[in-house]
Amino acid sequence: MTLYTTDYLEYYLTLVGWVVNNGIWNILVASGVFALPFVAIVIQEWLRARAEGADEGNKGVLSSMRIENRVWVAIMVIMFAGIPFIPVDLSAIRFDTTRSAQCQVSVPQPADTGWSNAYTTLNNQSALVPVWWFFMHAISKAVTGAAVAAIPCGADLRQIRMDVDSTRIDDPVLAQEVSDFVHDCYGPSRAKLFMNRPTLSDDQLNDVTWIGSSYFLDTAGFYDTYHSSTPRTAWPYDATRDAGLAQVDSGGGYPSCRQWWSDGSSGLRARLLAQVDPDLLTRIGRWAGFLSQNEANDSVIRAVVAPRQQKMNQGAVYADYGGQIEKTLPNIVTRGAGDLGMAAGSLGFFPAMDVVRQALPMVLSLLKMALVICIPLVLLFGTYELKSLIAVSCVEFALFFVEFWFQLARWLDSTILDALYGWGFGVNTPHSNFDPLIGLNNAFGDMLLNFVMATMFIVLPTFWVAALGWVGVRAGGALQGLSDATRPAGQAGGKGTGTVSNRLR
């Protein structure tokens, strides 16, 4: 039989926990301490019967029946939750990273993973697990995995935006050619458009703001009229097209702007597209199902060649209670100062929270190990009562289910921009016109959302254990270690920016 683990640290610490658990149980049995609760049961029930007064009938019979009931319960607890019985067989998971990246969660399915079904020992010590705790481990993992699998699969729009923003034209010759195209084609065409002042739709007004404008490509008198002012070897000299223009030794001709931009693999569009990671184009095309692949590609090229970042919308995405409805000058100044402070604070906060997010699963695995080690002593001090067994079982399930809240927080952090700016949820979102840079004029709102989302890795598990407290399960103390153990790591991570800036001075 197998206890499933989701990473190698949990694999190792689970084994350590049960090896130590077995050692503690063996000590309790060898020393006879495990039998002390039975003495406590006899004394408790005898004192309880005496305290109930003389009108309760035969005290001896009453106390003996109560003692018998509790002893049988204690024996069952020892048999199923105390005595190590099932050999530990831990399976290490080889992650299917494709699935994890696609859905923003880390839930390898049995069919997608490789399993090592080897009996495991540590320093020649094998471990056994009581029947009840084996069942609790299995059911906790099953429920947690099913809950994580229920999280909708979405695109990581935040990562897409960063990937597009970081894409650059690495070829200096190509970068110069883009500059030449702007000088020879886009500039004259845009000047002609301003002179003619045609009536354009909103889509056309947006389209003519970049060099690959379909309006300039398809409308007579623009890219079909203007041509390169210097010879291009990719287009041989054409006596008809290039009449009156100088022939050069290289044999290069003077393509029209339409040819220069659109011609096959030699066209400027195709060569610019080659600068972008094909996987990025595929991810954008898959997410932007409302656009054709060519339209999505054009949007990416537009972002790559733009002299400045393009803004997708002019509206606010986030509701807030800051300032007044019609902002006064003090409100505007306050908001500007707050944005500046938030930008400065993010330099330390974001690295700190990233370190905390990396540390949380490690701390959680250590807490699970600690719980396993505590089980024999907790049951002993609880005199093998069902109440103690149920309490420890609820805490164990709560610890396992915290993994779901981590996965949910990460998924929300990865896909929240899709909900606000995209079409990925099958509805027309508030700002659904497509731009790979995804609303950079809302950057401060996005930054504030980053602050909020970073804390969700602590807040959501805390809310979970608080919700358990509503029905009498007190598991809050068990998760206090998540916050306490990751605080020093977060403080150290937040100092990185200051250290770098001090070095640069």
C-alpha cells in the first residue's frame, strides 16, 4: 500500500516522521507508559461516580460499566491509531511540468507521472503506519487533489505580458531596417492620412497607430505607392517597378512598402515574428480564441516594434474607496504620493513575499512531520479518547488541505489578469479589446493587486482554520507556524533590493 507525496521534501519528511513515531511508540510500550491511561480511566470514572451523589443507584455497577466502555474505546484507539501496522511505501512523483504550466497548478495525475514503488528505509530503519492514520493520509490527499483539480484551467496572462514586454529585436540590422521602414513608409503614409483627413472608425483609428497597419496595406495610395529609398537584396531589381532608380552591384531592388512588409519569409513582418518565441505565440493564440492566429501575431509584433508601450484602455479596472467620487486636487496629490510609495515599497515587498511563497510548502511539510511525531504522545495524554483521536485527525486533514489554498492563491495570481482583461472565462470582460501588454495604464492598480494577492498565501489558510473553528475544530495553532517560520525568510528576501542599491552607490 502507498502513501502519496507531492514533492521530494514531503517524501523524506513523511518517512522521517513515521520512523520517529514508531520509535516513540516502541518506547511507550517497552516502558509500560502506554498503560498509564487505563489507570487514569479507572480513577476518573470512580471519582465521577462518587461525585454524582447517593441517588444514582449502585455506584460499583455504574462505575464498572463506564470503565468498561472507556477501556474498550481505548483498546480500539490503540489498535487502529496507535499500533504501527502497515509498511510505509512512499511514491516519489516525477512532475508533468507541461500540465502544471498550462493550468497554473501542480497536480500530477497518475497517468501523467512515473512512480517508484519501492519499499523505503532510512538508515536501515523501516516505518509502519497505524491503519487509521494511513486512511487519514490517503483520504486527505485524495480530497485535496480533487479540490485542486476542480480549479479551472486558465492561461497565465501575467507571464504572457512579461514575456511580450521582455521581447526585443536582437538583430541590429533588423532593428535598423525597422527604422528605415518607418522613415520610408509609415511616416509618409501617416502624413498623407493627416492631410486627407478621411473618416475612420474606432478600429481603424487604433490600427493606423503602428507600422503594420492593415489600413495602410490594403488602401490604395499608401503602402502600394511608397517604396524603400535604399536597395534591398531580398528583392532583385525590377526595371518596371524601379524605373528611374539607381542599379547597384548587389542587384538589390526597391520594393514597395507592401512588398517590403508582407512578402513571404523575406518580408519584414515574417522576420520580426521570428524574433518572438514560438511557444509564446502559441500560448497567446490559444488564449486569444476570439482572434485569428495572424491577428494575434500582429498584436505581438506591434508590441515588439512599438517605440513606447501601447495602452489598451483608459478605464479603471478596480473598485476602491480612496478619495472622493469626483477627485479633488488633494485627492489627486494623495493618490500620486500613494502610488509612488507603493512603487518604492514593492522593491522590498515583492521579493520578500516571493521568498515566503517558496518557503511555505517547506514549512508545511515540516509541520506534517511534527504532527506525525506528536500522535503517540497526544493520544497518551488524551487517555485514548475518541475526542482526542478526532481532534488530531481534523488537524491532519486541515494541514493537508492547506495545499489546496496555496494552489488556489497561485492560480488566482496567475490568471486574475485574464479575468479582468481577457476572454478566457467565456464572458465579455470589462476591458476585452486585445493587447498583449494588458492595460499598462492600470499598472498601479495591478501593483496594488499584487500586494493583495501576495498575502493570500497566508490569509486563505488562516481563514480556512478559522472556518474550522466555527464548528469547534481548533486547528489555528497548528498553522501559526506557517507565518512564524516564513517571517525571517521574508525579511531576509526583502533586504535584497537594499543590498543591491547600496552596492551600486
